[in-house]
Amino acid sequence: MNMNILLISVIACQKIIENKEPLKKVMASIYAQYNFSNTQKSRINKLLKGVLRKYVTLKYEVNSAFENPKPREKKLYLFICALFSLRYQSGEVELETVKNEFSSVVDEFKMNVEIQETFDVLVDLSKKRFIVPEEEKNNHIRYNSLMFSTPEWVIRMWLKQFGQETTLKLLISNQKPVNFYVKRNELKVSAKSFEKNGDFLPVEGFENAYNYIGKSGFFKTNEARVGNCFKEDLSYQEILNQLEIVGGCNALLINGDRSGLAIDLAVRLREVNGDLTMNIEDDITYRKAEYRFEKLGIKNKQTYLADIDLLRTYIGYESYDLVLVLPKSSRLGLVKKNAEILASISKQDYKKLKYYQLACLEEASRYINSEGTFVYLVETINKREGEDIVELFMEKHEGFELVKSRQIMPFEKNNNGVYYAVLRRNYERKD
């Protein structure tokens, strides 16, 4: 059956960029709705991820070549998707196929487009490697925006927070594929036995952490299937390594969508006869997490399908020795793993996060007992979402002190960019 990949991609781009729907969720919906062949899946996967990663640059090219299609117009997404397909998928799909798809989309949405003339312009564009025009090179922010396909406002923000050298490191780092880190499940397999498999390289300075370098997909490996290890980025392993987990520790993980983090914490708690309580908002994520816990043999946990507001109906305040809260964020620390972030984030969305994140931190603090510790962690590299939130919290709540905080950058060991702060109660604090 012939599928119009351009049509599907245009609709998907609009959902991701305008409706802020996650790429994985959109692709899962597409694959469930249509009976794609493996070849078609490969093309649409490459097309969508490629368009999203190069969105800023492709949009600039399209706007320069045509009479500026409106920002939220299907015509813009069609031109961008067609340009990407013509330039980067020429060896996989015939020119005539792309033209037919292009024509069909124009007809489907009744666009005011001269098909042959417009398509010829896109073909000519696709044959040229994009070079930043001379008139843009004097503006270093615009130049870097086009070179690294990153919104100008994001670059300005990073320059203000980190300076030129670190900003350039971030831009370069985001172009590189991230390392695939896993954690050995010490409940099931010894290090000696696990390390016989040369696909897993131990990470220096991190106990039970490995870099997966195998050629096949990780989840197809025997080690993953039988639960000998689980996927967990090194940044989260570093955060948990900083925590002193005492015997019988009763811990709470708020917004436990990161399954690797939740699993690792549960394993560490089991070693000291401790228990984990956590909540997950999304039903699909909840069911996947329950399956992974069962496969790994982890039973010292209680998971609630609830958001942070509903959670308080299940559990009581001041009940936990350790609380970790992982609020929603801009996710600008995860750019190299998530193609849609730079294409879909807006300055307005970013500004709204401050009040939500502070509210999450304050809610988390209510669950800690008199001697408890809690951890605020956000998957970002922005001070406004990290240390600024913690400073605001400390100003309002004198009964807490900051034990440790750090911004983990994505160019460190090629992992996720995450900020974390460890706080504890301190009723003797007077200042």
C-alpha cells in the first residue's frame, strides 16, 4: 500500500512543534494507525528526526527561497519536509515519488501553491549544501543559530549565563550522539560475570556503570532481556551516588517517569532494607515501569498512577527520610537525545516554568520528616530552572539548608545535562 510520507510528516510536525506533543508519542500513534513496511518506517523516522534537528536552518532556507510562509501554516512544514527528503533521502526515495507526495499534500490541504515551479525551487535548493550567507556572518548569534540549528534566544540565554566558551561547547556537544549508559543489576549478576560481554565497558569512577557499545539495539541483548542491567544515564547515577541512604530508608520519588533512576534508587534501597514510593502521571509510562520492575525482580516499591496533586490523597506529609522531585522542565539538557526540543520550545513556554517548578519543590518539602533529606533535579542546563529556583525556595523556607548542588553539563562524559540540589531540614538555622 502506498503511503504519503510527506503528508504524514507534515501532520506530525504540526503536532510536535505547535501542540508540544513528544516525538515518541506521535510516532507511536502513527505506527499504530498505519501499516508501514520497515522501509517506510525507516524513511519517516529519519525524516521526522532530521527535520526537527535541522528545523531552524531548514526554516531559514525555506523563508529565504519563498515569500515567507506563515509560521503556523502547513505550507511551511510541507516545504521543510520536502526539502529535507530531497536533500538527505535522495538515495532512499525516487524524485518522482517525492513530487507526487508533494502534489498530493498541496491538493489535500487546498494550498495556494504552483506545484511545478515550487517543487523545482526545492529541488535546486536540495542540490546545494547549506552555507550561512555572508550577510549573516557579522552577527555571531545569528551565525551560530544557523550553524547549529538552535533558536537565537536560547543562544543569548546561554551566553548570558555561561559565557562564550561554554556556550560554544554546548552547541558543539548537542550535535554529537549521546553515549548509551547502563547500570548493572547487582541483584541478579556479578561484575565478573557481566563484564565477560565485551559490549559493556566499565565507566571509571562509577560503580556498576557501563557504556554500551554493542552494534545491535540494547533492548534486544540478552542482558537487557533477563534484567541483568537497565538503561540509566550517567548523570542520574552521579546524583544517587551523592546520597547517603541509611538503613531502613523510606524514600519518595515524585514524578518518577525516568525508569532508570527509579530502578537504581529501588535497588540501592533494597540493599539497606528500604522502600520506595513513587508516582507516574502517564498510564502507558506507568505500565511500562511496572513491567520493568517485575522483570528486574524489584519488589520494594509502591507506584501510584497519579499527578503530584493527587499523590497527597494516597500518602501523608512528613513521612519520608528521602524525597526526590523531578519536575517538568524545558529539557534543554536533553537536546542531543530528543530531536524535537529545540524545534518546539518557545520563550513563553520557558518563562512559565518558574512558578510550576517552585511549587513542585515546595510540595516535595512537605513529605520530609524532621531529619529528612530531599533532592531537586531538573533535566536542564539553565540557571533559571535550577539554582534560581532553589535560591527562591531557600529565601521562603528558613528551615532548610543546601547541602550540595551541581550543574552537570552534557559535554561531561557525553551524557544528559541535569541540575541537582540536595537539601535537608535545619531547624536551628537563624539567618
